[in-house]
Amino acid sequence: MKIRQTFIALAVTAAALTAAPVLQAAEAPVAAPAAQTVKAGKPTVWILATGGTIAGVAASATEMTGYKAGSLGIDTLLAAVPQIHDIADCRGEQIANVASPNIKVDTWLKLAGRINELLAKPEVNGVVITHGTDTLEETAWFLNLVVRSDKPVVIVGAMRPATAISADGPVNLLNAVKLASTPEAKGRGVMIAMNDVINGARDVQKTNTLRVDTFQSPELGYLGYFEAGNPVFYRASTRKHTSQTEFDVTGLKDLPPVVILYSHVADDGTLAKAAVAAGVKGIVHAGTGNGSVPDDVFKVLKGAVEQGITVVRGARVPNGPTIRSVAYFEEAGLLKAGTLNPQKARILLQLALTKTSDPKEIQRMFDEY
């Protein structure tokens, strides 16, 4: 109760200050407040803030929608949950302060670079990223593929703004710090800590537009739970990630352009043609069923492959792998997404294209990651 009340009080105060500096993204790291001086021997956890609902402010405590995401700075988030300093030596840094639909590749690259820099330091035990929920699963998956350390990386968000009477951000942040401080979390890839469950970046999906239990891994399951406030693991991913990755985004300014085409009845290939004309390097087709492609669209995609564009068959169906289907898909050179949803298949394809355009090599990556 104390955590939530403190968080609400700080957030409401921030909302009242229309030009308050705390609402702006801080450039310098923010250390633990003097009153929260940590004892020697505690793990060191860096909290990198990017904005989102967890830093959102609404006009009243009963408003759960219509708020301004990314309003509060990292200093406010840290001060609102002082109990995190009982767990770890927590340091804060503002990377961005936006609603997550506005996250761009440059923010991803900045995050990846900073995380790799921090985790290379022996004294840093883990990293927590605060993030909006709309694109949280995409950022988590990107980092799962480019972070070059087996130390814990945890992404956390909230479905209700900081000013809500039942804000979920404070306990989520507390749990995220616990997870990032836990030795058992090492080597498990990027994780999401929300609503008292632990999800892995590869399999997690946002499944509901409003509910606080929106993040789930519907088919392959959670990695674990928070039991009596402590993380407990029950499962681990068998796919390559983080310290096992072959991807290196150091020095990159952008990623190759890849688009997603969503299949529907009577699709005549208009958007597929537009994508090819726009000069994309890759296309993920979110097909019906087991990645089915309508005949009119297939003609365009087949031509795209012949022009050197990589095409991956995914599925708009929420569960199940996209695997081998009719022979002519394979013969035309269309690759398979496996159990990755279209938005995650797009990210893996973007990273694959930074290394090669060989379809056999790219399919290998989809089979291994």
C-alpha cells in the first residue's frame, strides 16, 4: 500500500506542475537518493527508462485511459518505489521518454549499446528497462538477439498510468529489480516482469488491449512466477539468445527495411506490389492458417524473391508454427517463420539481413533463434 500511495502522490504532484523539469527526459544517470543509501555487497542494477504508461499521467486517479504516456522521469520512478534500494544498488538513466508506439530503431540501437556497455562492467549485475506496453514485446525480442551478455535483462511496464488509484507500475518495477538481482536469472535471455509472472522475450505476446495480465506466452508458457514476492523459474527457452547471438549492431545507424503484409480475403496483391516498389529488402507475410498465401499475392511475392527480396511466411493465427506447406511455396524460395509472430519475424529478418542475403542462412537463423 505504501508503494502505491507514494507513487500516486508523486505522480499527481508531477501532473500539477505543467512545466516541471521532472517531466523532461534526464540525460545524466540518476543515483539512488541520499536517504536510500545502500549497504555494501548488494547487487548493482541499472534502470534505463524509455517512457510508456508506467511513466504516464492522467487528469484523475480514476482515469485508466486517455493519459499522457512518458510524462514522468526516471528520478520520479526511482523515488516512488524506495523499497528497490533494499534489494539492490539501483542507478537510473533516461534513454527516451515516449509512448511506445513512437519507439524507433535509433532508440533500440541506443538501448542495445548502453546495455552491452553496462553489462560488460563486472560490478553491474543486471539491467531493468521501463517501457510502454504497445511495443514492449518487440523491444524485448530485439534485445534478446543483440545483447551480448548472459546477465539478467528485464523489461517492465504497466497497463495503468502512474496516477491511477490501482497503478500496477510500482509492484512491477519492484519485481523487475528483484528479478534482475537474482543469480538464477542469469542466462535466461531477456525477460518481462509484469503481473507477478515472468515471460521470455521470444514467446511473450501482448494478448489484451486493457487487462493487467495482458502479457502471456499462450502456447509455450511462462518462464516462472513471483511467489511470495520472489522469482521462481519453471521453464527455460531452448533457442539461442543474448550471449549466444551472432548479431552485432555496434555502429549501425538503422536496420534494413522490412515490412509486414497482413493477409485477408480478396487480397489482390496491391500492398505487396507497393512494398516491392518502395524498395524493401524483406517482406513478412502474415498469412492465414499455416502461413497460406493467396494466389494473386503469391505471384507478387515470387517475383519479389526473384528480385532479391527475402520473403518469410508467417501467420496471423496467434498460436502454432508456420512450417512447410504446399511445395510451390518452398520452390519459390519463401522462408518459414516457425513459431515467431509476424512482428518478431520482421525483427529477426532485419537482423539477418545485416549479415547475409543467402536464403539458406536466413532460414537457419529462423530455425535456431
